[in-house]
Amino acid sequence: MNLENKTCEPCNGNSVKLDEPAALKLLKSLDDNWSIVDGGRKLVRQFKFKGFAKATAHANLAAFIGDKEGHHPDIQFGWGYCHVTFTTHDLGGLSENDFICAAKLDQVVA
């Protein structure tokens, strides 16, 4: 599906909230460690590391990608972990933008 080659569309009131079948179809194009949670409203991936520096680096990568795309993730990190969550807050659920950013993060960390 080459989501990593797409660019996020600005959220301008015309964005489309994905239904469950569409979200699950896009999920198949991502790394197996991504999952859809919170009743289909969030796309999450949990990274585990030995130490703090790699967790910080992954948090910075996710932040950089989100900022570049204008679609910002929620990030939690600390010693040994980095949790990245994408959601389209304006829609109260998932849009294609969430999967585009996740695919771009997958490409960088692969």
C-alpha cells in the first residue's frame, strides 16, 4: 500500500474517520507490533529497550516524523520503553494520517 510514500492531509474538517474494516485493512500494511486500541480510536506501538538513550531516540524520531507531517503522536517514554500513539483528535478516532505516520516510523526504525 506504500503508506510511507504518502503525505498527511491537513485536518480541515473534511477528514474521514476510518471505520473498523478500513482501519484493520491499513493495519495489515504496518509492522506486526502496531495495534488498534480504545474501541478503534487509537493506533499504538510499544518499543522496549535496554536503557534510556534508545528510548529517547525513538521518542525523538516519532516526534520528528509527526512534526514533519503535521500530525503529532502522543509519546510516553522512560528507561527501557517508548510508547507511541497516533490518533486523529479532531475526529475522535483514526484517519489515514495515523497509518501514514506509523508507516513512516516503521520505515525509519526498520
